[in-house]
Amino acid sequence: MGVSSDVIDLFEGNTVYSPVQQTKLVQALARMNGTADRGHFVKFAVLARNGNVAFFRARQAEMYANLHKEVTPVERFVGVGTNAATRLSNGTVVFCFPLDYLAWTEDNARLAESLDRQVSALPDVRGERNPHCWGYQPACTEGARRFRLEGAGSPEGDFHLTRL
């Protein structure tokens, strides 16, 4: 998978992950045959500092594996600021967030704006310049309205508010 031994040691030594979560994360990445730079995701996952984040990262890896298998092949993992995302063969950057619902708050608005700026600054993004997000849907009308008004899209637009 292209993960350095130092990163493997850090991941194995991160006790916030249960053995089950570590196994799920590694198995999900292993299912992504042909995807480059899977080590980027492991480096990102090593930073988990509590059990909730470890659970989130393991589920996120499973969502990326499902995207790769069920929707479209993932070309590679890319670092986007302090986040990990995937890039498809057409150059589109996709984030997977294992959330049932996402409420539109000032913090989430700032995060969406930051991710959009960082993705737009990536040198090798071709085609669509807006990031795609999979795995959540707005929890409120305001969230759905803001996704459309602020250019982040709608289910028909740039952001895919769809469960995997």
C-alpha cells in the first residue's frame, strides 16, 4: 500500500484505535487496489487523539473503499490542508464524511470555504474545481439553502449529499 514503516509503527502504537478499528481501516484501504498514496490517509489517521475520531477515521476509510468499488475508481489520496481526500481519474477531489446529517453552522461554513480554497489551489486538479463531499445530507433547510447559494452545490450540483 506504500505506507512507510515509521507511519505503520505510529498507527499501530496509537492506542485510541481499538484492534477492530485498526483492522477495519487497513482492510478498507487494502480493498482499494490501484489507488496510489494510501499512505497519505494512514498519516492522517495517525493523528486521531480520541476514540470518537478513531471511529470516524475507520468509517471514513470504509466509505472511501465503497466509493472506489461501487461508484468510481479512486486514483489517489491527496492531502488537503490537515485533511485527507481522494482524487478521481477525471481530477475531481472527493471527501467522505461519515455523518448522518450535517447542520450548517458558522464553523461548518468556514470549513467548507477552507476546503474549497485548498482544493482550488491544488496544482493537479483538472475539470471541476469544487470539492465533492459524500456521505451526509443537510440537517436543516438553512444548510441546504447555503449549499446552493454559496456555490457548494446541491444534490444535482457540486456537492453530492448522498450516502454510500
